[in-house]
Amino acid sequence: MIVTKQDPQTRKRKNAVFGWVLSFVKPYRTWVVICIFASLLVAVADILMGVLIQRMVEHTNDFDKLVQIALIIFCLTIVGFLAKYFITYSAARFSARAMRDLKNKMAAHLEKVPMSTMDQYHSGDLVSRLTSDAQILQSFLQQHFFQLFYLPVVFAGALTLLLSINWKLIIFSVAILPIAIVITGRMSRPLQTYAERMQEHLGQANTVAQDTLSGIHMVKAFQLENVMYRKYAAGMKQVLKNGILAEKKRAWMTAPGILLFSAPILFFVAYGGYLIQTGELSLGSLVIFSYLLHFIIEPLSLAPVLFAQVQETSGAAKRLQDIFLQPVEENGRTAIPIDPAAVPVEFENVSFAYEKTKILENVSFVLPPNKTVALVGASGSGKSTILKLLCGFYRIEPGNGCMKVFGHSLNDWNTAEMRHYLSLVSQDTTLFPVSIAENISYGRVHATRDEIIAAAKAANAHDFILELPQGYETKVGERGSRLSGGQKQRIAIARALLKDAPILLLDEPTSALDTESEALVQEALENVMRNRTVLVIAHRLSTIKDADEVLVLEQGQIVERGTHYELLAQGGVYTRLYQKQFATDEQRALAAEGV
């Protein structure tokens, strides 16, 4: 689709995008000024070179004058060489640093973006924006930024000088250029759309590649190689399609470019020869005219190409800016002093929906100090959502109830400060591809080695860690791929123990473990739960039996509450869940005891 006209809003947005990009360049204004000054110096040197060549032609009989002019040309050449060096060096310097700052700021921004926003993006697409899109910006700043200053100055200087020599010849020579510029300008407009589409599909292809690599075991186990390959190939096909469309547009723009270079030269030769015969033009003027005409043609011929680069860069910049336009968590509030005697967690008529799909409705409960409350319910009943809301991953809309931590509404808390009081152990254990010691230390970054080891011992992890080749310095691999499920879970528990937060959140931490691993993890959990306020999504019967209160959720509502035995006596929803899910656990426990 060819866009024939840009509305004012589109132009305004494009200008805003480039203003945003330049804000990252601003801290390195010294190198930008050097680049601009060197560009202007090269432009002036190129124009003066033509004047000196003209004088050489006019003083062919004066040897001393020729030597003097030759020395000046030599010095001017050295100046031009040095100026071009500083253009390249300064552009590389400020562009690399600006993109480093942009990537750092984007990474920092992403860490503050709410989970509700992060769910809208795939990590592969975000990585593509940080790499491919940022590279397009850096290439423009490094290779084309200086032309924005060099080309106008050299064009204006050459045009002014040529008009003073013979205005009829220059007008006649470049009469065709405005037409070619209008044509190429119109033809280059769709390039931004093609560039945006190409980068979007590249992000999608990277997403498939990342999913395939991270889940390679399941891909092979379920023989999904061809499925994933077809998805990746489909994305790359769209990348290729839009890339070809962009190159086709550039190819169509080649013809006007050739016209830009050839037509003025043909007109100049024909008309210039005529003016020499009539005596209106000297040989020296003809020589400088032929030299400077290049500096008229080149800026005009490069203008469409430069405009196309601007369009492509604008598309990449827009994808990056879209991330920065996403709101961040409100962490600007001051820290709240807590009262240890206050109720750690309180939900008051909390309702919540994911994109208009109701998940929780009028949920109310209290989590008393040093007590354990278990959440029980079928899949999709809202158990995990309660934990996510409590962690501040999602916000409830005004009028949909209130969540309190130590007596203060979550809306009053500094979110990052509030999370200091929470420890989370999830069934989907997240480990980073660093050493075991470092993974545990993420519970408290400045912990000593003795504190790390003590946490590992309490989590029943110390013995297996010592059996590994490098002990605590063993790298766990991507997402802990070099460890078993039970080992990963115990490291996660050690991390939670080291954090030593007063509120512990457990999201079915033993649901995916075998019996032996579960026993070790359960013992570690008992250590971490001691003297803490615990909210647990229960999967095993032992956890529920020991809970001070069990909350039964059904379709986002608490339909029953009480102790394990009180709920069994009611014969309601909990009894049915127990018979389906937990009775076999009790039977196994009784069998193990020989009953």
C-alpha cells in the first residue's frame, strides 16, 4: 500500500519519536558538536577545493602561483582527512553510548513495568526490540547523522558559487531535479510501514526460536520439530516478504537516482560547450562548474535515500518507544513503618478480572500473625490470582475492594518496599544461570557465605550441593536445567529462608515432585513456615490438615471456610474436593504407617 499523504498527527508522532531518540544523544553533545563541526569543515573544504582548482587553471603560466595553490590544496586535503576521521570517530562514540543508555534504560524500565503489561509481550519480541531495532537506530546515527549537516551546507555553498559564475548554466543543468525529487519522495513513503512490519515479524520469529530452545525437551519428546520449524519459517517468510517489498521500492527509486546523476551532466556538457563558444564562459569557470556540479547532484540524489533511512529508523524507534510509554509500578511513595502486631494480610471484598473475565468476586479473609491459611479449589478458581494480587503484580480497580498489608492498603504502599515483607515459593521454580550460591543469595544480596550455607541446610539442600563438582559454585544452567525438580525447589526454599520475610507465600511448591523429593521439600517447608505468617495454595493433604484455616474457592468466591476437620464435617464443596484430590494422599500416608 502506498501512502500518498501523511496526516498532521502522523508527522507530529514521527517528530516526537526522533526527539525522543535525540534525548539519548544529548548527554554526549560534545561529540555531537565535534561531528557537526567536522561535517561543516568537510563541506567548506570541498567548496574551497573547487575555487583553488579554478585558480590553478587560470594561472597555468605562473609557476610560483601554481606551487602556492598546490600547497594550499595539500593542506586542505589534510584538513579534510582529519575532519572525516573525527566524523567517523565521534559518530561511532556518541551513537554507541546513546544506544547503550537506551538499552540500559529500557531494561530498567521493563523491570518496573507491571505484570499485567508484561503479559502483553513475549520475551522474544522484547529481545528483538533491544537488539535489531536498537541496531537500526545506531546505524543511522553512526552512518547518516552527519549527512543531515554536510549535505545542506555543501549544496548551498556549491549552488551559491555556481549561480555567481553563470546562473543560466546551473538552472538549465538542474531543471530536471525537482521532478525526480518529488517522485522519489513519494515512492519512499511506504518504507516506514515495511520496516515496522519486518521488525514485528522478526520479533515473532525470535519468539518462536526462544520458545523452541527453552522447551527443547518437550519439543523433542512430542516430536514438534516440524511444527516449530514451520512457525519460525512462516515468521521469517513475512520478514523476507516485507524486506523484498522495501528493496523493490528502493530499486524503483534507482531510476530517478540515475536521472539525477546523468541528466544534469548531459545538459551541462551540451550547454556549457555552447557558452564557451559564445565567450560567455571561461575554461576556468567550466572546470570549477564541472567540479562543483557534483556537490549539487549528490545532496539531491541522496536526499530520497536519506529520507528512506529516516522512515526505516522511525519505524524501529517507534517500536522501542512503545515500551517506554507503558506505565510503571508506583514506587515513588515513602516507606511505611509497620506495626508488628498489625494483621499481616487482609482482603476486603476484593474483585478482580483479567481483561473483563471475572476471576475473583467479593473475596474477604484475614491472615493473622504467625498463622497458616490454605487456599483450596479447582483449577481456575482464583487461588494463584490472590497471591499475584498480594505481590502487587496486578492492581485492583477503584471500587473493587481493598487489600491491606500490616494495616495499610496496597495503594498506599511503595510496591518495592512492600515486597520486602513477602517471600514467594512457587511450583514453577525460577533459577538464574549462575552459581547455586548466587541463586540463594538473591534472597538477600549482601548475605555472607555462612548465612547462605545455613539457609541451604535448613532447606535440606546442603548435602546434595556438596556432592556437585563445584559445590556452591556449580552453575545451575538455564532455568536450573542441570538440577532435578526437587533440587531446584529446595534452592528456592533456601532463597526464601535467607530473605527471612514475615509473610510467606507458597504456590503449590510440591505439586510436581516425586514422593522422595516431596518428603525432603516438605521438611524444608516446615522449617521455613515456622514462626511465619503463611498463605499457601494447598496441593498436599499434610499442608491442609496443619493449616489454621482453609479457604475453599469456587468460581472466584470463597464458598466455605474452616479447619480441615470442620469442613469435612460439613459435607460440602471441600468434602468433594477432598474425596477427589486428597483422599489418596491420606490412604498413602496410612499405608506407610502400616494402618
